[in-house]
Amino acid sequence: MTSLWHASGPTIALEKPQQRDGFDAVVVGAGITGLTTAALLAERGARVVVLEAREVGAAATGSTTAKLSLLQGDRLHRILGLAPRDAVQAFVDGSLEGARQLRAMLDGTEALRSKPAVSYATTAEGAEAVDRELHAAAELGLPVERGGAASLPFEMSAAIQLADQGELDPMAMLATLAELLRSRGGRIVRASVRRVRVSGGRVSVETDAGAWSARTVVLATGAPVPARGSAAMLGAHRSYAASYRTSAPLPAVMALGVDARGHSLRTARIDGEELLIAGGGGHAVGRHHDPREIVAELDRWVHAHWPDAERTHAWSAQDYRTPDRLPWIGARPGSRGRVLLATGFDKWGMSSGAMSALALAGRIDGAEPEWAEMLRRRGTTPAAAGSLVGTVAATARAQVVAVSRALAPASPPAEGEGALGRSGLRLVATSTVDGETRQVSAVCPHVGALVQWNAQERSWDCSAHGSRFAPDGTRLEGPAACPLSAARAPEGAQRH
């Protein structure tokens, strides 16, 4: 599904591959992390190229709700229960510095406008979480205070706010960052990465457009590609958003509920019209039986409070979570510090992406910020280790369920549907989209887990580590480095 930002934002051209060596840094991924890192490195005199497999902002950045905020629901007090206290403080310090850097880069543009951020609750349990978040923010030096939700049209049990946060137009932001990078001599090239290999003092990046060479490579793709060990440390999550046209009063704040079914709210000005954006309903990738129900529930909730709301766009985004819910900004294991990555933003990629860019650029040019080193060197707590065990166990259970669903013989599904099944001894994934039935391998090439059909996005999603594929098997995102292999369409399938 196309996001509001992609539908209304600028088109950012990609260059054709030409020069492939002589670079100080190759950055993989043209989202907020990749372009900000590249722009900072180019400003400091480095020769930089950004490689993007699809389009600028094609993954998380172009499909986010795009809030630049340090008040993130009730996240801070939850992180304090999982990570060392000094690491959480480093995260806050780095997020503040990253937000300042991004604001400076976007100064004078319409990509960012200031808004207060609000965390709210509608239940007694949620009110307790809001109180804990208020105390955690104070402990970490953030000036969060009670109130701020007067413009929200529903009853609440508690609310807190943080002033001077920001609503972003992510595609306008990326266009500004791309212009900055190119003005400093950097390039943005279309190329899909297959392999990253360290050899001596250089790193080779093998792509569908040839091999590239650099002193350092930055993986800014959400899921480091390809990296089996790295992906095992991350939980992949998908969340949903929609934009609406309404004549009713709109919120004067950005808001996020802390209850189990809490919703995200903000507004956006598109072509002179103010639209409402609502989000919610996240789930582990490949582990929801029908995500169309999530969007339908979001519609019902919006209509309950804005009765004349008319949906204009619906979309989803994918993000990754580490066991302690802090970003992972560092080196890929075994790369001798030459392959760097940033991931685990836990649905808060705007502040975390900008922060990661400062950390990565600083490490590459030998001026790593103190907070970045503290965050990178943090230890693992027993609570975080327990969280990782839970993630691994949930992945195993999802695979057992997937295998049980794949034992029936494959047959052509109805329009818009997909299902696993057997074709002889082979497990296949069969879908019908726009009248055409396609059949591909049901086995994700990353680590051999089974995929599941996402009827909302019309994609095959791996329930192990979050790789996603189009109906014809084309890789969309995630840690898999290649597509699902094709299979012969089942007998009786319609082709047009």
C-alpha cells in the first residue's frame, strides 16, 4: 500500500552506477539514517556513495508516522527495566543531539514543524504507566510535565507532554538530505546489495550492479543485509497507519496512547489541506492471521471520534527491536570494525536515525561522541537476556504453526489471498493478485523459515526475522539477500 508521504512527496532521482571504487564510505540504504550519515561524512570531506535497491525512503522512513520526539509513549520507563541506567541516559543524550542536528539540516524548509508530544492513557492501568514515564523522564533530565491533551476528543485517565517536538514530512526531509549530500559531492545510486565482504584494508560490496569498494561500509537498512547472526538478535515488528480527511477539529498535539490498544495521532499539511494521521495495531512480522482487520479497527476508532472522517491512504511500516529496546549502533560481528550498522529503532526511527548518523559518522572520522561509545559498549542485563529468550521461543512457535498450515495440497486462492501448501514434496506459497496466480517457494532464503501471507500488504512475510517478498518472490525488505525462488503456477490458475 502507498503511504501518504510517497503519494504526495517529491520524487528523488537515483543515479546509474558508474565509478565503483575509490570511496571512503559506502552507505547501504537511502532512508533517514543512510542519507544523514552520508551527508555528515561528505561535509567532513569523505568520498561517499549511497546504494539503494528500490527508491529513496522505500522502507521504514517513507512509511513512518514521522514524529521527531523524545516522549515515546511509555518507552523510557520500560527501557530502564531492561538496560543499564547509564546506557539509557546515553540514549537520551544522543537522541537530543540527533534531533538538534536534524533540525539544523532542515532549517528553512517545510519538512518539519514544531508540536508538543503527548503520552496518554484511557485506563487505570495506563495511568500508572504514564506516572512511571513521568518519573523516568525526570530522572533522565527531560522536562516532561502533566497535561497537554485538551485538544483530543476522548476521555483520558492521564496525560503528560513534552514541548517543542516535531512533526516531519519524511519525503520532504529525505529530499533535503539528498540535496545536501549531492551538494557536498556525494552520490545516490540504484543497486541491490547481495554480499558485503571484508578483505584486507577494504570492504567489497557485491550488488546486482557490480562490486563496490570502500574503506568502510554502513548498513542503514533496518535489517543488516546479509547477516544471519545480526538478524537473530532483532525482533521484526510491523505497524499500521492511515490518513483521513475530516471537517471536525484536529489535535493540536502529537499523541501516543500507552494502553494495550493505544493509538498514535498527528496531523499533516498536504497541498494546503490539514489531514489526520492515526496509527496502531502493531504485530510481529508474519504472525497476524489477517492484518486487514487491524486497518478496519483503526477506521472504526477514528470514526468514533471524527465521525465524518474519510480515509485517503493506508500503509504500514517495519521496524526492529533489540532485547533491551535500545538501538544497536556499532560494528557487524567479524568485520574488524569496517562494516558498521544501525538498527533496532523500535518504531522511533526519526530521532534514533538522526542519532545513529552522528554516532556512525563520528566513529568513522575518529570523533565518536561519548554518549555513542557508552551506548555501544553497554552490557546485557538479565532482563534483556530473558527478553531475547522469549523472542527466540516465539519465533520457534510461529514456525510450528506455519508448518502445520502448509501440509495441505496447494491450490489457487481467491483474489487478494495467499496460502501455503504442498506441491509434491515441496512447500510452496501461492497467491492471487490482480487476477494472476503465482507460486513461489514457501521457504525464506535467509535461514529457511516459512513465510506467511499478509493480505493487507499483499506480500509474503517471514515470521522468523521479518524478510518480506512480493507475490512473484521479489525481495522487498529484511535480512534475506535474495528473492523467493519461483515455482510453476498450480493447474487451473488464471494468468493475464
